[in-house]
Amino acid sequence: LFPKDYRNDVTLNNMVMSVDPDCAPEVVAMLGASLATSISDIPFDGPCAATQIGMIDGKLIINPTLAQNAVSDLQLTVASTRDKVIMIEAGANEIPEAKMIEAIYLAHDVNKEIIAFFDKIVEECGKEKHTYESCAIPEELFEAIKEIVPPAEMEEAVFTDVKQIRDENIRKISDRLEEAFADNEEFLPLIGEALYQYQKKTVRKMILKDLKRPDGRKTNQIRPLAGEIDVIPRVHGSAMFTRGQTQICNVVTLAPLSEAQRIDGLDENVTEARYMHQYNFPSYSVGETKPNRGPGRREIGHGALAERALLPVIPSKEEFPYAIRAVSETFESNGSTSQASVCASSMSLMAAGVPIRKPVAGISCGLVTGDTDDDYLVLTDIQGLEDFFGDMDFKVAGTHDGITAIQMDIKIHGLTRDIVEEAIARCKDAREFILTEVIEKTISKPRETVSEFAPKIIQMQINPEKIGDVVGQRGKTINEIIDRTGVKIDIDDDGSVSVCGNEQEKMDEALGYIRTIVTDFEKGQILTGKVVSIKEFGAFVEFAPGKEGMVHISKIAKERIKHVEDVLTLGDIVTVICLGKDRMGRITFSIKDVPAN
């Protein structure tokens, strides 16, 4: 919405001073930024506005509260001007395309009401916009460049599906232009920007007027696809997804629930992330050499988008008691790596034995527009060049049954409803094709079991009142169980217990200890334990860490014995029977009365 030839620095600071949980601060920030810029003297083709839409039981809700968001099947944010939509972000539980379009334009209608309110404020206190020095490239420079590099030669330079060849062609042209204008101090500093705009005009003209994409594809054609699983043998799950020169390898790692990510944010209802999706974009994936300084805006945004796309199909912790981490490694990039990450992750999760409800695929559509709203062309599966020089990057992920995530950003003043509907329809067709022809043919359903290298988890439910017995004073009991068996144990407040380990025998041993601890002794119960203490009057037998019983000397052997040590020694494993309570109310046990069978 800023003028294209405006090069002044503009800073907008949104500082969160206070938060009402029922009023999303990000929406207020967008509205505040729009209004502040509109009443300022900064050139700006606003105002714009933003609205969130939720959906509960099929009913659309405008700006849902925190409680409504918790049960909503849709979390949609739409920004728009008074005439057109300019931004869409969505996470959804397989929302049909028609319902999504209805929600988008319900938000647009609300935005128009907000903008009408803003218009009154701008009219009352808005400043006159300041003049500025245009940074547009002189038309004389374009004409001079065309004499050196005719349009036909530029078309030939960019018309290839191999990114490296195209980059080399442009590099050679750039060298020629710098040599030709070496003595022109006015034009020489502008060569880079002028060449960029020349490429942009050439590519857009080829697509819009000649119906010819740079790699020769049709407007609705997807690049060659490939899928493969188990590409890395030692990890818990892995898959590779390739679309043209975009290639993503996804690795899934499973862990106990205790290793879920802890979150301390503005939303008090979100305290942990059991499913985590990271995205890495190393410089070698685009043939560059740059130092790796950790996650940037791209890595964080693409990882969050892929995570949002897959969350609706991730099983609950009751169905699959694991923390899940998926990492998408970009091996090669030439357009829409975020949606390739979604595809690779679906296959990787199924290969790891995660029982996702359905596979998810994603695709990105682009747009090239002309001088009027009716003069446009929607492109399926845009590559890097079409993203750079086009007007839109419309990413949609979902299953066969509906949309799970949308992210749309544009470089023009907005999209008409016709463009939005066509883009969503194109993405659905492409998504169905990828699901049917690639993902489902590579791996049709999740594996029945997790990898042999993944930890195994067994769950049980105990009485919440017994949690303290299992944990013990300062964790003594549970730590003793862990030390003996080598497993990991997680206990939730509702009494859900997860035992995680690699050896089934040790996991069964830990479960046996827990069952013994939470079970009250009953008359006639048969138990096995270890002699841990010997006294003159009898022996103490430990059945589980923190749970012991005493066998009186008279109940050790059928014959009379003078000393306990005559029959038992420390560390002996013995079987006892519970005799119930004695006259003093104490639970007593016997070795000699254990039935022969």
C-alpha cells in the first residue's frame, strides 16, 4: 500500500502494554498500525483493517473470544482494504473450500465497516501527505538497455526450467550492461534495479500475454513430483518430497510426553507444544555461501505454517502418548518449500508409525495481473522466478476433505473475489493430485508400529489419590523405579501414567512396581518381593519401591525356627500371601501359608 517508488524508511512499533485474553493483540496491532499510518503524513493507500473469524458447529463467529477459539474449527485472520483482500492467514480442521471463502468475505465485510470508521478519523485529524523524491528508474535507461539487450534476447535468457542456467544468463547480461555504462555515472548505480525490473516485465509479459511460463509449463501444470520414505535408516521416521528443483527431507523423532516443548506466552491456555515442527533453510539450498546464524523470519514462519497444516490430523496424546518433533531440511529450493515440507512431513509421520488421521498435502498458486481487474492469470505451483516477479503467493494445505492451513501474501493492492475463488480451486485440484499420485502411492497409511529405534510407551491409569504414593517423598519412590529399570515415567494430574523405554522387560517391571504401589493389600493376595530387612521378630519384604510388608517369624516356615536367619537372608526373593489385618489393625503376611499351586 506504499508507493512503489517510495524509498524512505518507515518504522511502525507495536508495543503490547496490556492484554485482554478475549481480544487478540495481533488484530489490535494491525488496526493500530493502519490507523497511525493513515493519519500520518506518510504516503499510504489505506486505511486497511483486519478481522478474525472462528467456526463452532458450522457457524461462523466474528472475532471469537479465547474460550471460543479453544473449541473453534477455524482460526482465520483476514486483512483488506475497502475494496479488496490483501492478506489471509488460517488454520482449520478440514474446512471445505466454499465455507472458507464464505468466512474470508465475512471478514472482508467487517473490515469495510472498520475502514468506514477510520475514514472519519482520517478526515478529522489526518495530516496532508508529504511529497517525496521518486526513485523510479528513468525511462531513458530502459530504452538504452533494450538497445543492448533486445526483449527477444531477455526472453531467451529467462526461459529455462534450470535455475542455475537462468542465473548465469542474467549474470552475463549484467556484466555487459555494466561494461556498456561504465562511463555513465548517472545510470551505472541503477543497473541492478533496472535489470531486475526488465526481467520482471519480460516474465510477466511472457506469462500474461504469451501464456508462456519460464519453464514451459501450462498455467495449471505441476512440476515433476517424487516421494520416498526411509531415506535415513537410523532415525524414527524420514521421507523425501521433490517438486521440480524444490526438495525437502523431513525427519520425525518420537519422545516421551515429558519432552514436549514448554510455552510461556500471552495465551494462558497454551502451555506446551506436543507436536513441534522446525524448518531449516541452509544457504547451499539456493547455491549461496552464508554463515548460519540460527532461525530467521523465514525459518520460523515456514515451520509454523507447516505445523499449523498438520496439527488437525495429529492423534491425541491418549491415542498416541508421544511428543513428536518433525524437522524439515531444505536440500534444494526453487519455490514453495513450506508446502513441500507439509508433503514430506505427512509421509515421514506415517513412516514413523504416527497414526495421523489423514495425509496432508500443500501447494502454492501465483498470480500475474494486467491493467484491469479482469486481466489476470492464476498459476499453479509457482517456482522462485514466478514468486519474485509475480503478484501473489497463495499457499493452501489440506486433506482430501478440506483445508487445514492458508497463508497468502501479495505485492499488489488486493485481490478480487474471483481471483481468491480461482486460486483456492486451483490449490484443491493440485492438492488432490499430489495426495493421490505421490503421497498415497509412496505410503498409503501409517505403519502399525513405531520404529525399532524409537522408544516404546505403555500407558496405564491410576487413582489420582495414589499419585503421591508412586512419586514418594521428594520423588524418592519414582526415582528408585527409574534407577532400577532405566525407563522414563510421566504422571499427569488426572492419574495418566506413561512408561517409556526401549526394553519391554524393563517396562513391564516398572509397570508391575506401579501396580503394586497403587493396589491396596487384600486378604488372600499373592505377592512376590525381596527380603530387605531381618529382625528378631520377623522379616520385612519389599514388593515395590516404598511398599513393604512384614512376615512374622512364626509365619516363615511350617516348622518352628529360633532365628529368622536360619531360613532367610537379605536379598532373598520370596512369595507371600496376605493374611489381612491382625488384632492391632496391621496387615500381616505369611510365607508358609502360600498355596502349593
